Amino acid sequence: MVDSKKCAFCKNNLAGKNRTKEHIIPNAVGGRRKTTEFICKICNNKLGEKWDSELARQLNWFSVSLGISRERGEPPKQIVQTVEGERYWLMNDGTFTIDKSSYYEEVNDGSVKISLTAKTTAEARQRLKGISRKYPKLDVEKALKELEITTDYLKSPLHTKLSLGGPDAGRSLVKTAFAFASACGVEHNQCDVALQYLLDEDLDAIPFGFAYLSDLIECRPKEKIFHCVSLHGDPQTKLLWSYIEYFGFFRVAVLLSKNYSGRLINEIYSIDPIDGSSAGVKVGSGCSMQELTLIWSGNGFNHEIHQAAANYALSIIMERDRNRSLRNAVKKGFEHAAKKLGINEGEAIPKEVVAEFTALMMQKISPYIEHLVRSSKRKM
Ligand SMILES: [Zn+2]
């Protein structure tokens, strides 16, 4: 019999139905790599999921805006607000829908005029059926055929919160560093500081800090967003620590132990959350003990570096969003023109209607171009 590993939290054997696959970086934010030798199923269900879901909730705007892929389901849609206070739902494909539907009745000389704005075609159908119970003369199918699907672009910028915090999201970060150490073969009892923080939910001494004093990533890629978790262990300094970066913006250093006695370790796991491929980044060796001490005492914050991190991440996200919106606009334009001219999928566009087809397509694409011009003027 080979000794099975034990759960890092409750010390039960990780065997049989107790075994579970634990994502090192939560799958809810796009992590893929798993370890089966870290914590048991019960501890994962009881604690791990609570911490990870809070982290995922706080990072959801990034997940949705970037369109990350996950193993189970898409990131949930979320309410966003423009700087002028208008509310919209940000959908997983990067589009927005109105927050609330609207309905007006106007009575004129015994006839009733109804105006209805719905979020989706399915909702419009449902609302129309309801209205037809009140007004049996309403022809639901006819009204649905006349339905106009419109696309608008936001007229003012969105208000986005760029913060991460609280005890549950913090524990998710520390668990990720600890899980990566476990996957790198570090004995669980070597991660004493992390373990103490994770097991005692009343503990106030936080073993991580925001890391915005220097850029710890060597040769940061310019066109893509990545997640990474690294592990650094040195038996001479006795320090075992980890650097975690999510969405190119959220950057923390986690202290795992000050009594590390294992082998010298410098490992990193990085991933592109959009397609799951490896991001191939490196954590430089330039982080000094002095810098780490500042980070862990809560003084790891330099406004310029923080601003540069936000600019880096947001410009990549916005660029991706612009490309996605343009693709959507072209697709909608094509469908609109094909429908108007009665051209079915797979059929060639007859030569004599090409000009008309293009004009119809542009009806749907022009508002997007105008939106681009408006937003670039705003930036200047
Ligand atoms: Zn356990």
C-alpha cells in the first residue's frame, strides 16, 4: 500500500470519494490546471467554493468583458452603470441590453396604441401574449413579425470598479498560492503561514499584500491578458512566497512561510483565460526582501505603477471589445441585408442586388462606426 496524501485542511486521507480535483486558479475566472493532492471534497465544498465564488463575483466585469472560457457555463451577466447613471446588463458576448423593459398605452378615439420595448425577442413574445389577454383583438404573431430589433451603442462611458478585497476573496488568493505550492511538491506543513490564515477565519493578520511597487513580470506581453501564480522558495532566506496576477491588473504577493526548509524553487503557472493556453510569462528575480516586506505590511502601493497596471489591462480589454463589437455589427448587418432581400443562408448574392445588399448592411454597421468616432473624440 502506498501512503495516500492527506487533506491540507482536515488531514483526512485523500482517497476514494474524498478525492477531488481542485483548480489551482479558480475555474470561475478561467483557471484550468488542477491538483488532486491538495484538499478533500468536503473542505473544498465547505470553504473553497465560498472563497472562490466571492473572488469570481468581484472579478466578473473582467471575465465578462474579456469573454473568458470556463469548464462549466459562462460568466453571469451583470449590471453595469454609465457615468451618467444609466443601468444596463452586460452580457457574456460583450453586448449590453436595457435594464428594464418599458410599456405604454395610449387611448385615442376608442383605439389603443401600445408601445413595448423588451430586452429580448423571447421576452417580447411573452409580454405580447399577456397583452393579448387584455386586448383579445391583438394579433400576437403579426406583432412579432413587425418587431424591430435595434442596436444602440452606449453614449457615455461605463463606471467600473477596480477593487478586490474582503476576507473571502483574500482567502481564495492564499488558497491558490498554497494549491500551487502543493502541486509543486511542497509539503503542506511547510506553508504554515498560509495554513493558519485559511483555517482560522477570525485571523486578522493578512499574509498577502497588493504588489504595485515594481512590475514583477519580466517581458510582459503587450497584446494579451493573462493570469499567473508563481512560487519562490529559498532555504537560505527561509522564505516561501507566491506572486499572483489576475487579468493583468490585480497583483498580489502571498507569504506562505518564513520557516521554509525545502529545495530552492522558482516556478510559475500562467494561462490565457480566453482560450486556456499557456501565457509563458516569467516572474523576475528582482523582487527584494525590502520590497516584499513593504508589500506585506500594506505599503506595496505606488500610484503610478497602479495606474500603469490599469492602463495596460484596460487598453487590451477595450481593444478586444472593439474588435468583438465590430464583428457583431458586421454579422448583424449581413443577416439584416439577407433577410430584407430574401437571400437564404449559403445562397450567393445575385449581382444585381449587391449594391442594395451593401447599403442594407451599412445601416447596421454605421451606428457602430459613429459610436467609435464619438468615443475616440471623448478620449481626446
Ligand atoms: Zn479536508
